[in-house]
Amino acid sequence: DGWFSELSSMWPGQALSLKVDKILHQTKSDFQDVCVFQNEAFGNVLVLDGVIQCTDRDEFSYQEMIANLPLCSLPYEPKKVLVIGGGDGGVTRELARHKSIEVIDQAEIDGEVPRTSKQFFPKMAVGFDDPRVNLRITDGLKFLEECAENTYDAIVVDSSDPVGPAEVLFQRPFFESMHRALKPGGVVSTQGESLWLHLELITEVAKMCKDVFVGGTVNYAYTTIPTYPSGQIGFMLCAKANDGEPFSFKESRRSPPEGLRYYDEDVHRAAFCLPKFAKEALRGH
Ligand SMILES: NCCCN[C@H]1CC[C@H](NCCCN)CC1
């Protein structure tokens, strides 16, 4: 039997390998290679351009955290949220657990991803079945530039890495368009890469976010997830200023929805406890 190794210039000299029990799907969309294979340890594995996106066994860690760290930090009930990316549907599933939400808009650039997820990851694609979800196959940056200001309580950016279609989602114009689209006090949660692999990038993004979210709050948090390089991944969390109202992501203010397996209040607090080398880098000294 063959093995899949996640070789990438983004993490030189290292690569997670997973045994390929069976290749279930392989295609090339307008944007990227799409592959699904079966692995005895993690179930179905989704790979885009050779990079692991999610697996049956551990996807809940990332999806629950990227959605609940921002939403449970809000001091009020969110009504309108936006997902950029997230074509596998997992983040949408987690947002839909929040009953106060009335509208979940979603902009995913590659229609092949939801199509593939519906066929091979039904437990994630279930997110798209919720009547509040408006999935559009479109470029997230363009979607944001066209949406009215002060529209969303929360925006979740479930992106791939800053190589390929998602590169623009790590740059200033994109964060400025999110800031404009958020209501005062609104929050953003983005796929924020790993402290062990991309601390310089994370530090640059954090600095840029503090400039864009002037008067607001920017924090980095992380979760453990075995199938991402270094076994963990982080989230950049930004809150738009709201008339000088104090705000912090570090305490959850709303109780978590039912049915979670990773996120709770303790995990919320712990997610912001960074190792010394990262704290110092992010504090800018
Ligand atoms: N909805 C799940 C998709 C999550 N996106 C992935 C997050 C991890 C990333 N590689 C790991 C990067 C190394 N820090 C690929 C996209």
C-alpha cells in the first residue's frame, strides 16, 4: 500500500505521512487539485493541492474552536454571520448550532469543495442543509468589497494556507474590508497558522490587525489537531471597537451550544495561554 506525505515548502524538512488504504476521489477544479482518501487512523482525509484540510477523526477540534472562540466571546447574541472559505461545511455546521443566528452567508471560491464534501464528508456538509445558510460560490474578497458596511456580528475565515487561492486572505486589504463589513463590536476569527511553523507570519499579521482594528482587540489562540503540521493550528481573533466598550476574547461570555466534543469554557481560556517564545514575539519584543 502507498503512503501520502504532506510535503510543502511551507514546512521544509518535515512532512506528516498517512497510509492510503483507498483513494476515493481525485479531480482538478478551476483552482486546485482535490483528493479524498481513506486512512485507518483518521477515516476520510480531504487534501487540496497536496495539503491536508480535514479528516473525519479530528476535524471537530478546528471547526468547533474557529467558530466558538469568537461567538462565545460576544457580550450579545449574534444574529448575522459570514463564512469566507469553509467549503467543506464544518465551520458552517458549528455556527448553525447557535440558535440566535438568523443568517449565515458563505463565500467559497471553489464549488468543487462543497461538492466533494457532500459526497465524502456528509457529517461536515450537513452544515449546508440549514435553512439559514446562503452558500455562494464566489471570491470572498470580492464578496466583502461589495457588501454593505456594519453588516455582520461575526466573520469566520476558514481559509487554506497563504500559498495559492488563499494568499490574499492574509493581507491588509482583506482585513480592512472585513473591518468595514463588521458591526461595531463585531468579531473576526481566521485560520491563523501554527506557532511552531509560522511565528514570523503570525507576528506580522497580528501587527497588521492591530493597525486595522484600531481601538479594538486582537488575540491569537490555538487548538491541538493531530493531522495539521506540528499537531496544532492557531486563530487570529479581532474585535472591532465599539464606542470604547472594553472587550477581551479571553473569557467566554455566552454558554457553548449543545453537542460539542472539543470546545468548552476551560478550553476557551486555555487556548490563549501561549508558550513564552510566542508571547514575547506577539508582544513585539
Ligand atoms: N474547514 C477545515 C479546513 C481548514 N483549513 C486548513 C487549515 C490547516 C492548513 N494547513 C496547515 C498549515 C500549517 N500551519 C490547511 C488549511
